[in-house]
Amino acid sequence: MSFSSSTRPSAPGARGSGKAPVGGSNRLPASRERRPALAALAVILILLGAAGSALITVRSGERQTYVAIGEKALPPGTKLDRKDLARGDLAGTTGPLILWSELEKYSGHYTTGWLYPGQYLTKGSLSDKPAIPDGGALVGLSLEAGRAPSEPISAGDIVQVVRVPAANQEAAVPQVLVTAAEVTNVAGAITDARTKANTTLNVTVLVPASKLTSVAAAAASKTLVIAKLPPATRPDLARGNGGG
């Protein structure tokens, strides 16, 4: 029986004793090459974080206090009272919001639409005139295409309210119900701005209380038409003095 010698030379091409090959590439391992790039990225991230922190600090220094609605919603025509309001801080562009320091200027004004808890107060949401003066009434009109001008109608416009005969009332004649009524609120449009499809225009008008029944009845029967009048037209009932 014989045993092979442990000192037999290695076969050609076999791996050596672990020494690096002489005359090979001098290139560093990939992990070492990535380290400078990672360090540069870390520096950039640190700088960006510092810049963001500085911007937040600057913006926080620009925060101002504005008037907001308190815990209770306010319906249209509510006289502004300090107990109904709260303070809120904002930074950046705030548009027409009312500063808390300006509150006294708007004290006693009236809301022109619904205002909800936490909502910031704008100058456009208030009026120095009561929504419903003595002897007046607010009536909602729901109008479809052909029953209002295609030209936009806005709060403050003056319109004439006309009752027209229904399709089965050929013998009837149109009747002017309100010669000049002030528009106090508008929602929707005759035509959808995006699709151009016919939609519904909802208009609230201030009318003399004596005309309330006839206007409401015509509105319910869909026999109303409104016509827009010149801005200088004096309404039958003005909010400023409670009479026309």
C-alpha cells in the first residue's frame, strides 16, 4: 500500500498561496470608489436640510394672526360679534383675509353667506348692509337656460323679475313681479364652463315682502325669468335704508 506525497507540486493553473498576482490592475475596489460620492451626497443633503430649516424659521417669523369663525356656524345676514370669532395664525400669501388687528373696522358688518367653524374671514364675505332690511325678504330662484342672461350675474347686480306664461297658458301675458331686485348671492351657472352643457343657476334676490308670495309661487312653478339691469338702477328695496 502506498500514500501520495503531501509535497507534490501544484498543478499548473491552480490557485497560489493567496498572494496578489504581480503586474495586475491597480484599480481600487468598487466599494472604495463609491465612498467619495457618498460623502458628497451626504454633504448636499445636510446643506439642503439646513436650507429648509432656515426657510421654515423665516416663514414662521412671518406668521400673522387673522380672524376666523369660532365654534358655531354663522348663517347669511348675521351681524358680526366678537364672541362668534376666533384667532388663527397663518404664514405666506393670505390674499384677502382679515387681520385680527383690523377686526374693529368690520365690527357690526353682516355675513353675506354661510360661514363655518375654523373658516378664515375674508372681506368679500361681509357687507356693511343688513342682508334683509325691514319690509324685505330673500327669495331663491332656480333658473335654467333661457330664463337668465348668459352673461355672468354676481351679488350686487340689479335684475328685473318677470313671470311668463306656462306652455299651456297661451292666453296669459307676462307680468313684471319686481321691477328692480338686488341679487345677494349666486351659485352655479346657466352653462358649465368646462363641458358647455346646460346647468342650473341659483340666484337669491331681495324683494319687498309684499311681493314674496307671487315671486315664490312663480319660482316653484318654473315660470320666472330674470333680466339684468344697468348697475346704476335703483332697486325697489335697498339694503342700506330699508326702503326703495
